[in-house]
Amino acid sequence: MKNDISALTDQITDAINAFAGRAGKQARSGYRDARANVDSAVDDMSERGGAMMDAAYDAASSLEESLEDVITQRPLMTVGIALGIGFLIGAAWRR
């Protein structure tokens, strides 16, 4: 009877150790998967952010070129618009 209890205790200990080993492997695997997903998401956001910065830079360059063309083609109109905007800002500032 003592031997049977000892063998049963050994079997239970082995089963618990095996379960703990599998649970540990699954936890490590889940951690690796989560880490890979986070790394992938960060890389994706970094790429999107870079693309957005490039698009903003392109838009700013295009706007700058357009303004330069307008100023070169119609300098008097540009000065008149600048004076008008300055007047409006000044009038709004006084209030």
C-alpha cells in the first residue's frame, strides 16, 4: 500500500511538472507572438508616419512652388493681397 501511494505521488508530481512545462512553453510562445505583433505594429506605424511626412513635405514644396510662380507672374497683385491681409489682421488685432 505504501509503495502504491508513493508511485501515485510520483505520477501526480510528474503530471504537475509536465503541465507546468507545457504551460511555461505556451506562455513563452504567447509572449513571443505578442512581441512579434507589437514589433510589426510599430514598424507599420513607423512606415506610415514616414509616408505621411513625405506627403506633407511634397505638399509644402508644391505650395511653395505655386506661391513662387504666382508672385513671379503677378507681383503687384501679390503686394496688394499682402497689404489687404495685413490691414485685416491689424483691424482684428485692435478689437
